[in-house]
Amino acid sequence: MLQISNFYVIGHPLGHSMSPFIHKRLFTIRGVDADYSAIDIPPERLETDLPVLLREAGGINVTIPHKQAVIPYLDGLRGRAELYRSVNTIKTGPEGCLGYNTDADGFLLALRDGDITLKGRVLLLGCGGVGRTFACEAALSGCKIVNAVRESDLKQADELRAYVHTLSPKTDYDITTLDEIGGEFDLLINATPVGMYPDCDAMPVKAPVLRNIAAVFDAVYNPAETLLLKSARANGAKALGGMPMLVWQAVAAHRIWFGADFDRKAVAQLIKDASVEMQRHFSEQ
């Protein structure tokens, strides 16, 4: 086995993270002897805790609320991390500590496997966290975007639209509230936590909205079948949950860390196994 140091995922609050299960399986598939741990770091401790981890880690995954906050501690950004100013993967090595973003890779590969095309008129729910990546990818794919948010998030949505226009000035990008959604859409993307365990009976949009949606991607992966996905399928739409994206973005991180490549069938099996593991864990609560 190839001996490599420790790896981590940092965020706050982390709760039960699926990242250790997924990454440890990927290490096993590639014959890598490494450990992977979840570390909850509140924002006020990032300044003291992150530099310590950077000195000893082989690599670090980053989730909310640290995706932009980690940037000042890094020696540089690469690829989409530089484009979006958002980091979810850190590689440490001779070149220093470099930030990457594999959320887009995970998102696009999940859509591919779900036979969903990023095109046409897109309804994006939410404007924080990974919603930034979804908005940018939709714009760069030539989509027309309607960003639906809570009234309290209208200012943040406007800031996101301004940023997207720096990448794609001609993108048709409208902002509305979640209660005022209208029209037909080729794809609905849920970038909010609504419907996530334990609030599994919640849905981010009213049921009538789903009558005019061709496909739905819900970034929520716990539960695997959210009420949004169930309702979308009942209306004849294609529907895809967040676990494939979570696994594929982890695969992309391993490619960055040590050039690992993975068979598509092995990744598909890991997606199934991760969903089973998640169900098993929460059924025991």
C-alpha cells in the first residue's frame, strides 16, 4: 500500500459527515494507506486551527462556512477555485498549500450520470454555499437563470448575480422570491438545506411549481429521497439527489491529491454503498 499522511474535512457544524466513509473507500480502492477525519472548526477558531492542520495534512476538504474564509491561509488558488473564489479542496506539497474547487466536477458528473443536461431555463433555489458554483456553471453553460431566494437573502442574491456577470456578462439572470416563482423550467436546482434530515417533510418550493419543471437536482443527500424529489417524480420530472455529486467531487479531490483515477462502475457502487451507510447510521439514531 502507498503510505500517505492524514486527510481531513473541516466545517461547522459538521454533524455526521459522509466524507470519511467516502474518502476511506476511495483510499482502499487505490491501495492508499491514509486516515481521514472530520474536524468541526467554528469560524472563530479557524485562524488558530487551520495553520496547524495545513502543516501536517496530506490534503483537506472544506465545507460551509469556510469555503471562502480559508483563502487567506493558502499560497494560491487553481482552476475553478480561482474563478469562483471558493475552495472545497486543499492540496499540500512542495508548491505550498493550494486551493481547488471540485464541487463543479461533482455537479456536472452527477448530472451526466442522471441523464440531465444543464441547459435552457434554470431555476436556482438559494444563493449561498454551493449555490455559487451552480449559478456560475449554469451561466457558463449558456443557461437563463432565475434565482429564487428568501426575502432576507435578496441582497446576497444580487451580489451573486453581479459576480456571475463578471464571468458571463450576457447571462440572463433574474432574481425573485421563493413565493413568486412562475413559468416553465428545464431544470430546478435546490441549493438550500430545506428538506434535509431531520426536517424531511419540508420542501423549498410550493407543490404547484413542480408541474412546470422538466428535471430536478437536489443538492441535499440526507435523506437520499427528499420530499422535493418524490414530488418531482410524481409530476413526471427527472429527479436526482445529492449523493452522486458528493461522491464525484470526492473522486475529483483524489485526482488532485495524487493523480488517482477511478472506474466509473466502482464510483457507481460507492454511491449506492454511501446511501446505504447513511440510511443505516440515521436509522440507529
